[in-house]
Amino acid sequence: MALYLRYAVRSDLGLVRNNNEDSVYAGPRLLAIADGMGGHAAGEVASKIVIGTLEPLDEDRRIDDLMRMLHDTVVEANHRIADAVKQRRDLEGMGTTLTALRFVGSQVGLAHVGDSRAYLLRNNLLTQITHDDTYVQYLVDSGKLTPDEAKDHPRKSVILRALLGTDVEPDVSIREARAGDRYLLCSDGLSDVVSAETIAETMRIEDPQDCADRLVELALRGGGPDNVTVIVADVINAKVGDTIDGVPVVDGAFVDPSTPEVPGADSAAERAARMARPAAAEPAQPIKHRRLMRWRPWLIVLAVLVLLVAALAGTYAWTQTQYFVGRAGGYVAIFRGVNTDFGPLKFYNVYNVTDLPMVNLNPNVRSQVNDGITASSKKDAGDIVNNLRTHVLPQCLSPSPTAPATSSSTAPTPSSSARSSTTSPDHRSTSPKHHASGSAHASGSAHPAGTAHATTKRATHTSSTPTTSSASPSPTKTCPSP
């Protein structure tokens, strides 16, 4: 039985960028993502050139040497970037990553340069099948960083290899494709924000388009600091009666009208972009609306109200599946909903108020809680609270008032004579002195990125003046104000 692909694509600007530098192509035999870089309208130019060069590989033709074909096509794309820079000097410095899969029967060829990733979900196990060409990954490979340290490293986006128009050798390999496999190709806008565990859980969503949409939504909920682009593709055994959609899907820079003209891009990719645009604008709602206007205008109002109510109901139902950790009064609390409000309208409510006081938290952690910490699930919210308990300030005693020194005197014994004398007790007051001094201790370990970590400790010294009658109370440690 023949294998075929059922694929879905989703690309988004993210919440920070003004333009989409990702280019993506998904067809019956080719899946490819290129994440452009360089800025000044250059990143999307480079990514578009590369995807346009690879697009002819989607043709239904025999390929005797799949690895050689992939290698030569990527090298040709890199040469086209160099030619484009020669024609337009303002494009100098542009480049792009590339991750592409070419399917031939039961074989799949993989070409990779940069930090865009490819994953394989097989037998319910998600595996990354590409290797990041980044500085931080190099440090992990050499044993200088642990994978956990690499997650938040300040230089994790530094790329060691990319298609820049200069000499570079792409990683090319061949794998076996099996019915039931699911492939994910994504830019680092997803993998840098969403954990591997969450990606694996989301990849189990049955419908490819629903899965792709959910992955992008998770990246946006995580802050969306970069363009985020994904392809989700299932390998399926063709059966009698199956309808196989052979229309390629493109997104990102290909469908962005602000993308500049690209010198050196293949025109076939442009045709694929034009094929995808009508599909995006497919609904013929304006025609229906005009007919309704000719009938009765009040039906339009009713239809709009119904849509609004349905949208609000759907939005509210979705928010009830979301959780985050925040502040309720003076305590850490778990909230159900999304951490968003529009004026008096709030999309969250308190789910559970914990017994963890805010004043007990480290100031930096307390600030994060005040802003709200997004959780992927109710269980994740509970794990976040448990983690916050490890960031509480040290336990300490409140200072007790110092007992005043008392002095005792013995009344003089009257003499045998008639004389009487009055003795005035000698009153002495001792004012305790409090001396506090702080010392900072710094310890740093040399990191490859040149990062130093400093830890400051505070010590309080108390001195007291002894009295003649009783020992002064033991010194107490005072807590700093939160």
C-alpha cells in the first residue's frame, strides 16, 4: 500500500515582531521551514529564496539519489542568497535556517542547517531528529552546560551555522517512514518557548490542523517573542476511496503582502503562494450578507448577536480550561482562566487560595507572582506553587523588647543614735547599642557565555551592656521588611 501525507500549517507573527521572517511550504512530498534572520526586510527575503529553491522537489518524479539531490538543492539555495546580495547591497548580512523533509515511498530525506527543528512522534514517543547548530548546544555537547542550564542561557539564540551565502555543508540523512508516524517541523519561536513535554502532549491531538493551531497558541501564551511557524504531518496508508489533497500550502513570508520582491526566487513557489491565498479567503460571506440585506435587515442584527453570544460562550468555556498562579490578597493563589482583563471584564477567577503568604517569598519571585505565572494545566499550577515554597525567605524571630536593667540596693540600717539619714538610690540607665554591618560575599563560576552570578548575604551583630543584677537577653535575628 502506498504512503501519503496529511499535513497542516500555521504561522504567526508573534507578539513582539512587526514582520514575519519565516517561510513555510507543505506539499504531498515536501515539508520545509526556513527561519530568516538579518532584519531590515532581509530575513524574509533569505527564507523565501530558500523555500522557493526547494519547491521543485515536490514534483512527482523519480529520485535515484535522494541525499545527493537534497544536498545539491540546499547548496543551490545558498548560492542564490549570495547572488541576491550582489544585486542588492542592502540585503548584505541576511540569512536563514532550513529544515526540510522529502518523502519518496517509504524513505524520507532530511536536510538541516540552523536551529529550526524536526520531531518524530512514533508509538506515542516524541523524538527530536535534528541537532541544533547553536552555541549553547555546543556547550551542552562538550559537557560545559547541562540541558536544564541551557534552557535559560542568555545566548541560546546564537546560531553557529546558517545559509548566509557563504560556504556551508548541510546535514543530510535518510530515515524510514512508517504509517502512523507524525512529523513536526517548527521554528525556534515554538521550541524556545514551549517545553518538550508540553509539545509531546499537544502532538497527541488527533487532527493535524487542530494540533498545529494549539502549538502556536501555546507559544503565544508563553509571550510570543518571535515568529512561530509549525508544520504537522501524518504518514497514512492510502486506501481505496481515500481523497488525497495534493495542493501545497504555504504561509509566512510567502503570503505576507509586505514582503519585498525577491531576486533569485523560483517562480513556481510564487505560484504556490497564489494558490494558497484564495484558500485563505475562501468563505463567501459577503455574498450571503448582501442577500440577507435584500431580505430583511433585522436578520443581520440577529445573526450578529447570535455570533457574538456564541463567541463569548466559546471564549469563556476555553478560559475555564486555563490556569495561572498569582496573588489573592496577601497569599499566593491558583486562578482559573487567562490572566487578562478589559476594564471591568475579567477572564479569570480564584480557584484556590494557598496558605503561602506573599511576604514570605523572595522579592524577585514575589514580583513574578504579582505579574502572574502561566500554567499549562491545573497540575502544572500546583507544581508551580510547590516550587514557590522553595523560594521563601529564611525563618527568623521578631525582636523582643529588651528588659530594662534593674539594680537593687540595701536600705541602710539606722544607727543607735537619734540621727536619721536619707539615702537616695543611685539610678543608672543603660541604653543598649545596636550595631549592624553588612558584608557581601560573591561567588562566581566562569560560564562560557561570560556570565557571573553573585549572592549577597546579610549579617546582623548585636552588642549589649551587661548589668550588675541579671544577664541580658539573648540576641535575636531581625527580618528585613518585605
